[in-house]
Amino acid sequence: MADSLASTSIFSDEEYENLYNHYYPESNYISTVKQCTTGVTASVSPVLTSILVHTLIQRIVLTFENVIPRKLIDLFIGLQGTYLLYENNVNPIAIGICLAFFIVGFAGIKIFRTWPYLGPWFTVASLAGICGIQASIDGALFLSFRGSLMILAMKLISLAFDVHQREYESISIFQAYGYIFNPATYFYGLFTPFKSYEKASGFKNVTKVLNSLLLASFCLLLAGACLIYSDCVLGSLLADNPVFQDFIISVRDYLDTDLLETFEKFVGFINAQSFRFSNYFVLYFVWATALIGGFESNKMETVNAAKVEFPRSMDEVVRYWNLSLHEFLHTYIYTKTKSISRPIAIILTFAASALLHGTNFQIGSVLISLSGFGIAESVFRSKLAHHLNLCIKSRPCKDNCGHRTGYSIWTTLATKLLNFVFMLINIGTP
């Protein structure tokens, strides 16, 4: 239809195109999304391809662990991960800082491995070290490798706590080097315990290999979809779409205060969702690289986007936002401090999470606020569940909990309704 109108129009092709775009502005948006998708794909492909290639090489090398001594394999994998940083233009100073942090940290673990308080003190020292590095170098340089430094500290802290176990006593610097710097988990930052790395295998069991590669392919598709949705679908809708920007300017003066605030909240929600989906992209991608790199598929999960977008509670948002980070914090911070008291353990856990990112007031305030909201919601819902005798706690009840939910259609509906209300309250966080 558009072509037939163009052929009979008295306007020139340029004039017609301007008129068509004016009356059908959605074509601008679709075109912008397509252009954005092409540009984003072209910009991230070299880095992602490089990571995938090195991860695949790691899996191939692990196939020969019965032929090549494991220490040599660990050394090769560590060198491979270090080279991956250099290959993708990470500042040599940043690489040097990470290597120095690793050497000093591992030396401290080996020297004080029999000290019963090694884990807590090493945690404090690592967090102080991150903050000290941040204070000593340029801010932009620190931000460029903060994620790498963070995952390095997390893996070293886990070793400091676990070194008392018999299977960790003889860990060598080569094993630690491969564990921390392996390309499957280090570049974009995925915490895995040392046991997971130790059990990583090559192309041996055909069924397991095919299952892991199929799951990895699915994760890569999800990662790509999240990236395009975040940067192009939502980004073009708000930040990059001139039609939307013109609309904002034209209606701002005509909206009353309440309506304008509602509209601005909607824009804020879309921006927050764009940020969340960029996080999903990273975590689905590292899930894929871990699987390709030989980590066991049945013990690997990095994120659950559905649980974050439609959470039962704030607790689900915090847990499923980054499952590997949650595993680390729960195992090595919360569990080690909950004997003091549960609220204090929660606060210390969020404080440690904040300091792993360095001294950043915005991140710190958000995380501490989330801990406060999470505690308040958990306490309130526990009391409400007890008072109403319904399964409406922050976490789903276990079987045979004794609540009235399921005894009648009305108690079941009341439970679903209340949980739905709490879900609506938590949608859009963080």
C-alpha cells in the first residue's frame, strides 16, 4: 500500500519519506532497533568470540588430564585466562594488580593455613585491599577491572575458609592459578568453589558433553535475547528514540503533577528493567562459558530472570539476581556470622557485598537498604502468616507446615491473593 501511494504521490521521494515517517513513527523505532541490534552484535562479537574460543580450548586441554600432569594443565589454563585479559585490551597495570593480589593472597593462605581465624581475617584483609587499591589508582582504571578483582577476592576468600579441609591442604599455586583465572569463569566474573573447578572435565562422557553443550547453546540464546532487549528494544524506546523524546517535550507542560510523577516512575521502571536485563546477559553468558569449559551442568545455575522480574519477595530478588554471588555470600559470610544473630548476619552479608565492589556510596546504600527492606518484609510476613495461619512467608513453606492453605478453596485463594500482592510490591527491584 505504501509503495502504491508513493508511485501516485505528487511529492518527491524524500518528501514522501518524511511525511510517512511523521504519520507512522513506529517505523523509525523498528529501524532504530534493527540498526542497534546490528551495531551491538558487531561491537560485542569479538570479545564474546574470544572468550568462547579460550573456554573451548580449556575443555579440550582438560580432556588430556590423564596424559598431561594436572599441575601443567592448571598452569596452562591460568596463563590462558591471563592472556585473555591482555587480548581484550585490559590495562596491563590492572592485570599486574590482579596477579599481585593473587600471589600475596595465596601466600597468606599457605602461611597461615593452620590458623583457625584465617577465614574471617582474610575476608577483612581482602575487602580492605580492594578499597585500598581503589584509593590508590585512577577511578576509571579501577572500574575497568573491578569485576575481575571482585571475583579474584571471592575465590581467594573461599580458599581461606576451606583450606582447613583435608582435600585443600595440598593445593598448589598452579591449581589456585588455574582455578581463579580460568577463562570460563574469570573474565565476566562467575564464582565457583574450588571443588567445581577440580571436577571440571573434558570431552569424555558423550551424553554429559551433549547435554552441557545443548544447555550452553540455550544460555547463549537467552544471553543474546537479554542483550538486545536491554540495549535496543528498551534503549531505543526511551533513550534513543527521537519520537519518544519529542513526545516527552510536547506533553510535559500539559500534564498535572501527579500524572507527570507517574509517567516519570514508568520511565524509571523501564530504565531499571534495561539495567536488569544487561545483568541477565552477563550471567547467562558466563553460565554458558562455564558449561562449555567443562563444569558440571547439574550443579551450575547463575541467574533466574523470572524469579527477579516476578518475585515472591525481596528475598527472591536478592537470591536469584546472581546465584553464584548469593552462594558465596551465604556460605562464607552469612553462615559464618549467623551465630551472632540473624539480622546482624544479614547486615554483615550486605556490607561485604557492597565492599567487594569497593567504596561506592550508591551501591552501598542500595545494598544496605535492600537488607533493611528484606528483614522488615520477612519479619512482617512471618507474623502475618502466623496470625492468618496461611503460607505467605517470604519463602515458600515446606510440606506439612501446618498452615490452613489448601484446606479449603477460600484459604487457597486468600494465600494466592496475598502472595500476588507482595509480588506486585516487589516488582521492579532492584
